[in-house]
Amino acid sequence: MNFEKNENQKMIAQMVRDFAEKEIKPNLNKWDADEYFPIETMKKMGELGLLGMYIPEQYGGSGFGYFEYATALMELGKVCGGVGLSVAAHNSLCTGHIYYHASEELKQKYLPKLTSGEFIGAWGLTEPNTGSDAMRMKTTAVKDGEYWVINGAKNWITHGLSGDVAVVLVRTGELLDSNGITAFVIEKGTPGFSAVKIKDKFGVRASETAELIFDQVRVHESQVIGQVGQGFKQAMQILDGGRISIAALSCGVARGAYEAALKYAQEREQFGQPISKFQAIGFKLADMATQVEAAELLTFQAADLKNKKQGLTKQGAFAKYYASEVAVICGNEAMQIMGGYGYTKEYPAEKFLRDARLMTIGEGTSEIQKLVISREILK
Ligand code: COS
């Protein structure tokens, strides 16, 4: 693995930094306060190529690999974990599921719209009663001629309300049959398909989260992704890749918190000197810097495997688990270094901490990552 950033990564980092400075930073406190999902900003990121990062150009994507994708998310995470989460979910989950598993016809139908930002994508696996234990999902699809009739609900779905299209995992077989779950692409406006926004989240408040409701939703069989019954395994593979994106975003949040704390510690004076000169603060900064670097290396290691089309179940879980925990540590330590100021919205530490907390929960909790890692090493 090459430890130097390639030219595309350098270009993307600069582009995202410039974009975030101009379009995100001035608004992020308002979006956070109002729980406003900035869909117009998403559309602009579509124009910049950030919504189809690793999708080939033939489908309107940017045709980059996972190094470039991770780099973009690291830069977004440094500024706003909420906006970063939306970009990660759109790329890795909805768009990725169609790209990696759908028929050529479905790819042609949806990928150009998703990569350009004309369509915002959602992805539904989790249900109100089945989170970590995804296999026990209760939402069902029953065949009726050329159609499938879907009933049930999905929960914690990013872009559930604003998404133009959702990839949804639904039971088509027996409970606990790993070949009894199927993925469907469902368009907004399909009769019986509705959504309710989830309010009052702790963090990532600029990213929209909703519950999806399916009441006798009729979906044509041509909207099935891949083979009937293969949805669970497809979803597991999508999550393996998706965990790179949450790891990258976590690295960004962690670095953002670290850099803000470093700046503060060099400016803030107590007892006649900058507080960075005190070993108690210097050691905190040293720990944060070391952990951020390690998290980035794990993330790029997983990205490297993905670029080489090799299995990354274990390394994706390593990266997601470690980087998300580091993001929480860095958010927390940044707040401690900033003291009373860090406890207010005037300084960025509290938002980094709130956004970081989602990273250890979404796309598989830290406990699920440890389950996946332990199963891999004990195989
Ligand atoms: N890639 C491909 N296939 C996989 C896989 C992977 N990473 N992980 C599991 N599978 C396959 C298994 O090989 C197994 O296939 P067979 O039945 O043919 O042997 C099948 O999927 C079922 O796997 P397993 O027996 O491990 O299922 P479990 O129910 O025990 O648990 C976990 C699977 C816990 C790993 C899964 O439910 C999970 O990831 N849960 C967390 C879900 C999550 O992250 N949700 C957040 C979504 S927010 S976007």
C-alpha cells in the first residue's frame, strides 16, 4: 500500500475543502439547530461528482476508487458529520447496492440519476424491532402475478423522506432463512409507500432520518435486485463496503475535533502560558493525533482491499470499529481541552462529539463489529 496521497486524492481533498468552507461551514449550526437536511447542497455535490464516487463514468459516476472516496468523506467529516453521513449513505448503500448487484437494466435506469444528484438514494435494512439482528426482519413481500406486494416498516433510514428511490431488503422466504430475503428498488410515490421523519436526534442532525411504511405496496418483479432470496448476502457485502465510508467519516470527525482542540490549546492561556505547554494537555493531543493516524491507516487498508476486489469483512469491521470509537474519544477530549467553551455551541467540540456518537451505532454498532471480527479470527 502506498502511504502517499495520489494526485486524485489531493485534488479531491482540496475541492471538498473549498466546497465545505463555502457551502457547509457557514450554515452548519443552523442546519444542526433546525434538523434541516440541505438537499440543495446534496444536489451541488452531485454536480461535483461526489454522489457517484466509485461508479464508472459509463453510469455518470466519477470512476474513482475507494481511496478517493474515503478522502472525500474524511474532508466532509472534518466539517460536518451530518452532511458526510448523507453522502456516505447515498454512495455506499443505495447507489452501491444497485451498482454491485442489480441488472444492467436497473443500473441504466437509476445510476445516472443517483450519480448526478437528480435522485437522492435511501437504503432500508433495519426495522423497528430488528436492528443488529437484521436476519429476523418482519417486512414481507408476497408474489402476486408479475408483482410483489410489500407490507411492513423500516426504521432509521437515511433520506427515507427525501429519497427519490430506496433499496429495501424484504423477507420473501421463511424466518431465519439466509436465502429468504430479497432486495427491491422502490420509487417515491409508489402507492402505499410512505415515510415519517425521525426528530430530535442527538447528532448528525443535518442528515435526514425516517421510518418507512409499506402498506400493500405493489412493486413489479423487474425491480428486484439480482436474484430473489439473495438480498441478505448482498446487504452483508454492501455493509462490508459501507463500513469503509463510516470509518472514513469517523476519521474526518476525529481529525476535525483534534485540529480544533490543537488550535484552542495553543491560543488559550492559563497560569501564564498556552495550555498546550502543560503535559496534561500535550499528552491528550498526542493520544488524539496517534489514534487519528491509526484510524486513517486502518481505513485506507480496508479501502485498498476493496479497490483490489478482495474480501474485507474483517478489515472493514476493524476500520469502522476503531475509527468510530476514536471519533468519540477525540470529540470528548476536544471538549475537555476547551473546558466551558467546549461545552457550548460557540465552539465545535460538542457537535463533533454528538456527530461521532452516531458512528459507533450506524451501519453496525461497535458490538456488531466485534462480533464480525471475532467470528473472522475464530473461523
Ligand atoms: N458477506 C457475504 N455473506 C455474508 C457476510 C458477508 N460479510 N456475512 C454473512 N454472510 C452470509 C453468511 O455466509 C450466511 O450464509 P449461509 O447461510 O449461506 O451460510 C448468511 O449470510 C447469514 O450469516 P450469519 O449466519 O452470520 O447471520 P447472523 O444472523 O448470525 O448475523 C450479522 C449476521 C450479525 C453479521 C448481521 O446480522 C449484521 O451485520 N448485523 C448488523 C446489521 C447492521 O449493520 N445494521 C445497520 C444497518 S444501518 S445502514
